[in-house]
Amino acid sequence: MIRRIWHGWTTPENADAYEALLRTEIFPGILAKQVRGFRRIELLRRPLGDEVEFVTIMGFDSIEAVKAFAGEDYETAYVPAKARQVLARFDARSQHYEVRETRVSDDERASESGGSDA
């Protein structure tokens, strides 16, 4: 598994608009591509005083799947024009990490299987 990590920052005034853009256009557009080997995308957000940081974490089966999504220069960040209009700054390149191990708590395992019998 590969995790593709990207950071973007915006003003507090633009943060909700940017998050809405991600939820309603950008993420659905990524899912619509139906890239073989793409597994998930997660959105993280945190306030930092005069700016708000966003982090996206995408999961892929392999670097080949990342390339199918992003192209041969796969580290280049995917930042659509509408996103660039509300971001103050962003990573021009995404970072890619090989997942070496994942451990899941009993609570997480139960939620993934639809709950417990209790």
C-alpha cells in the first residue's frame, strides 16, 4: 500500500468554502475516475491561527496505481483551478510513503464489520 500525502493552507474565511469544494466537486471527481488500485481519500483539517491547514491522504495499492491517477510525474500535486482560487499556498509536490504495517483496534475492527453482537 502507498499513501499519498498533500498539504494546503487557506485563510479562516475561505476554509469552509474550500472544504465544501473538496466534498462536493474534487473528491467526487477523483472517485469518478475509477482508477484501478485507488482505495480511499481522507481529509484532515486544523486551525493554525491566521490560516487553516488541510491534509489529504490517499491510499493506493502501488506506485503504478498512483501513476495511473497522477501521471508519470506522479509527485506533482493535483490541485484544480477552483482550489487554487481559495488556497493561500499549497504543496507543489505530494509525498508518497509505503505502508509498512497497520494495526487495528478491536473497536475499529468491530465498526468495519458492521458492529458487535452486544
